[in-house]
Amino acid sequence: MRHDRLIVFGAVALCLLMPIQTRAQEPDTWTDPYQPALLPGFVGDMDAYADAPRYTIDMVLNVTVTEATITGHQTVLYTNRTPQIPLDTIVFRLYPNLESYGGQMQVSNVTADGAPVTPKLDDTNTVLIIPLPATLEAGASVTLEMDFTTVIEVGEEHLYAQFSYLEGVLALPNAYPVLSVFEPGQGWWQVTDHPQGDAVYSETAFYLVDITAPADLILVASGSEIDMTTNGDGTLTHHYAAPLMRDFALMANSRYVTLTGEQDGVTVNLYYDPGVRRGTSAAQAGLQMALDAVRIYNTSFGPYPFSELDFVQTPTSAGGIEYPGLIVVTDDIWDASDPFFEFVIVHETAHQWWYSLVGNDQTRDPWIDESLAQFSVAVYVHDLEGEAGYEGSIEFYTSQYEDFIATYPDQKIGLPVIDYEDNAYFYMIYEKGPLFYAELAETYGYAQVITMLQDYFAAYRYEIAEPGDLLESFETSLGEDLDVLFEEWVGEMPVG
Ligand SMILES: [Zn+2]
């Protein structure tokens, strides 16, 4: 991607040298529909991603007392951005079919540049391999179209009830076929073993999504709602734009009310059922926590570029779950006097920087986003309560970690999710992981670590980071060799 940026800058320079007649051509306006979803200062960020995937999705959401069904059609403009690797297939992931999601998704009528193709589905029904009628050379694009149907039955409650229809709340993340990631040397990412943690690995993309749904349903989605159409049949069509996002999530409930604030130009919304737990009083406190977190992370790591950030109360059995531009918080802790409420809001907000903006393979390198989100909670506390508060956060992680390894084996933090048994995943990634950053702060100074994270964020915003990228980025920032420290904490690192 670094090269792509250079090409764009090169193209800009060329334009300036061209005669006036050439420059007077129709301006390229492909970015126009997405602009409302970005803060004005970040609209130009789209230019470097003209070849990122572009989804145009139509969804019709039908809800009965027993199930919710999405009938959809999507068009995806996909450009081969590999370094000179021709592609014969393109892979989509059907996440609702994962055992951990508990839904059902079917795809039909797949075409590539208008030609019908017959995709293959793996044994888990979650990997859809689309054969291309012609090899897609590096730099070339193909338009893929498909119909899909996604169903979730009421009461299905798998893993974190991440994908569910419970108590009238529809949690529908990844409800459309999501492009997988092509990794040079490894091919298309196809991990299906998902015992715990987050399931999704995807690239920054552009979304224009129309969702037709019953008028009484309050929808919350990634990106910004840019328009709404009243259909006269009891439904509304909501039009969303979500640029530079690596996923598009949708939640809905007829009982949601909204509390809204603003921080650094970002509209922050809390959607909640006022009848659940501490309802509005918790939401008021939660909004302030969310605004503080956005302010602190904007200052500490770099700016959140989107116009909107939504927090949504759902019955997930996880404390919270992060999606681009959208965070769910479990209704179980919707109470400001529960310290976990603030912790979840602040941790999940940090994921907008670590996971959403800087992406990673959440199944192979869960520490890259989770351990940093945990350390970010300590950064939030440092800002609000100073050094002593920060030390308290680190001591908390330390005691949790030490209690665990008093009984169970210690492990490196850099392993894939499947290499941790049961609670070891939580204790290694969430309790030991942030101590890696605390160790860096102890050695090089807290301010130096913040600078290091700013540099890392600036370099990998909208991109994907792998362990070797962190190592290289941190070493460059600090001007120090960190190989030994990384190997001690994270594990074996790529040579470089
Ligand atoms: Zn997390």
C-alpha cells in the first residue's frame, strides 16, 4: 500500500503539469457519496484508496416473532492489489454460518463481470470460493454480484450471542458476504476454527448500503445514515455510507432511544432501551465516558476520522464487541456504578483505533488489537487520574496475570486464539498483553510509548498490521532494537 500512495502522489504531480484543457475534464466524483461519513479534514484520505473494495448492498429486513431475515443483493468492485500475483479465485466469508454465530446464510446468482459463475462452499459453509472466468491480473478489477439470504432465529444464543435475535434486539454484524483477505505467500485467508474471540479479518473498504426495514424499528449501523426514503407500505429505506471501514455492522430494536454528544466534531450516539437496568442515567454517564475516551485517544494516538461513532446496548454475553464505527455494550452492565461499564466503553472505544482503523487478523494475532485496547484503558486512566491512576491499572492487570500463572502455565502473548486453552486466552491477551506495553513504558518512558503508538497509528491507519510491522514501527520510533523484548513477550518474530 505504501507503493499505491506513491503512485497517487505521482499522479497528482502529473496532473499539475498537464495542460489546462486536460485538467478541465469532469472531476472524479466517486468519493462524493461517502463524504458525509467522514470529518471534513479526512475526506482526502479516500483518494489513496481508490482501488479498495467497494460494496453496494441492498438489504430488505423482515422480522417476525420467530426469526429475522435479510434478503440482499450486493455488488462488489474488487481490484487485485497484490504485488503482481494473478488471481483465479476470490473468497468471501459467510460469517453467520459459523457455529459461533448461529445464523444461516445462503448465496446465489453469483456473477463476475456479468458472467454467471459457480462458487464452491467449504464444509463449514463459511468460505465461499468464487472462480473467476478470467485470471485477474495485478491492478485489474472485477465486478462481482450476488444475492444472499441471511436468517437468525429468535433465541439462538451462540458464543457471545454476537449474532442474535434476543429480547427484541437484532444483532446482525457481518450479515452480508464479506471479502476475505488475500495474503501473498499464503493465499486467501480461510480460518474457520473459532472457539472464542473475534472471527473477522477484512480489509478497509467502501460501503453504500440501503436497508429497507419496518418503520418502527430503530436501526443502528456502521458509517452514517445519509438519507431515508418512506415507502408507504410501513417500511423505510435507510441509506448508509461507510467509507474506509473494514466491515459493516447492523443492530436494531424498536425500543431504542438515543442520547447524543459531540467530541472533536465526531457525533457520538448511545442507543439504549430506557427500560433496561439503569436506562437513561447509565446512558448519560456512559456518554461522558465515551466522549472522554474519544478525546483522549484522539490526542494520544491520532484522530478518529469518521463523522459518527455509535454505542448500542445489546444482550451480548461478552462485555462489549467492537465493529467499525459501532460498539455494542452488554445490557447486563448498563449501570454506571458497575466499574465494568466504564471499562467496556473505554476498551471498545480503543478498538476504533486498534482493529477498526489499524486492522489485524483477529484469529492469528489477537494480541495486536486486544492487548493494545487493554493498555489504552490505562492510557485513558492516565489522562483522567494521572500517574497514580495509570499505575493502579497496571497493578490490576499484573495481579490478575500473576494469580493466573500461579496455577496455570504462562504463555507468550503472540499466539493464535486456538493455541490458548479456555481462560488462558483471556489472561494472556487481556491481562499479560497490556503489561508488554507497560514494560516498554517502564524502560523508555510513558511519553515515548505514546509517541511510538502515534507513529504506529499514522503508518498503519486503514491498513493491516502484522507482528513484524509493530516491531519495525516501534523500533523506528524508539531508535532501539526491540527483538529481544518482542521475543520474550510476544514469541518468535519474523527475521528482519
Ligand atoms: Zn477487545
